[in-house]
Amino acid sequence: MSHKFTVKNFSVVIPIFNEEDIILNSAAQIYDICKRKKLEFEIIFVENGSKDETLSLIENFISNKKECEVTILSKANYGNALKQGFIEAKNEIVISFDIDYFSEDFLEEALQLDDTFSAITASKRLVKSNDGRRLIRRIATLTFVGILKFLFNTKLSDTHGMKAVRNTSIKNQIANVVSTQDLFDTELLIRIERSGERILEVPAVINEIRPSVSVIYKRIPRTIKSLLRLRSQLSKESLNTKNL
């Protein structure tokens, strides 16, 4: 892959919660792939309410790395952690990685993003994608995307997982984002799309390095309620705009 990057610097945001078993190995891998790009970068670990040794381990890891920082939130909330990291990110493009799901190939794609696009996502639903997750999680993704398309008329085939967003687009939209928990990044992408900006989707390759830490059946009712609230919120905003 070519190294003709279109950006001068980048930020990586990584929410972490009860990750003591994998945190050091994954953090070291992510740091190394960022260093290899030979661009200015920052990594923001957002620790949100861990009950194990995650915080002390990551604080020790970053102690001698000027490019890394940790933000500490007291309550476990993935979407809020991601949102806080996006708010704090200073560089030109902001990349969302999970501690158990990241890719140097995707980072390369993001750093070469054509300037006609405001964001890039790794979609598990594209033909060339390789989704190695359990069947139940693949079915959940398919159902979620179907609901998104029905409620929001989006062209996106996937909104969860790895993504990179230009900081200018984040700043333009983030104050309007009402979702946290499971839907912060989904709402951010939908708002960017609705504003007329373009989002590039590339195939995702997923090989789980550990079982999911979230329980799907507990997330389903919460996610559906949040999607309906978001649909109502966007409808109100659209109506208010028409009445101006």
C-alpha cells in the first residue's frame, strides 16, 4: 500500500473498560502501528469505570510515551467515552479503535482519505468483508443496519466498529449529538451524512481476540429505545428547520 498520506497528523481514541487481560499487548501494538506512520499523532485512552487493574496498567504504559494520554471517566459508558475522546482530540483526523479491534490497514486507508470524504468506516456488510464473529453477533449487526435504514434512510451499511472522521466535521456536529452508550458514533455519522458530506466505506476484516464483553440480549431493548428517541429528535430538528 502506498504511503502518500493526505493528512499531516492524526488522533486515535480508544475507550477501555475492564481490559486488564489484553490492555498492555493491544496498547503496545496500536502504539507501534501509529509510530510506523512517521506522522505526528496522539492516542487518547478513555478509561470509563473499570473495576480491575485497567487504569493502573494503562497509566504505567503511557508514562514514558509523550504521544499518549488517558482520560478518566467514573461511569461505564462506551459511547460517552468515545464522545469525550473525540472532543479532546486535537489532530486533523480522528480514528476510533477498540482495544480488541484495530487494524494497521485501516489506519493506512484513513490517512490516505480523499479530501472529498469527511469520514471513512470499516463496514462488516460489504461483499469483500470478512466477519469472523459468532453468528449471533453477525445477525445482530444485520438487524441493526436494517432498522437504521428503515428509520433514517441512510446509505451506510454499518456504523459500528473502526472509523475515522475529520476533526472539522466532528466539531461541526458533536454539540448536536444526543446519544451515548451504543449510539454515539452511529448518530455522529448519520448527522454527517445528513449534512451532505460524503462517507467512504471499506471492507472490514474481523477476527475476535476474545469474546464480546457486552451481552447482546441486554443491549437490544436499550438500543431500540435509543434509536426511536433519536428518530424523534431528528424529526423535531427537521420540523424546526422547515419552520424557520
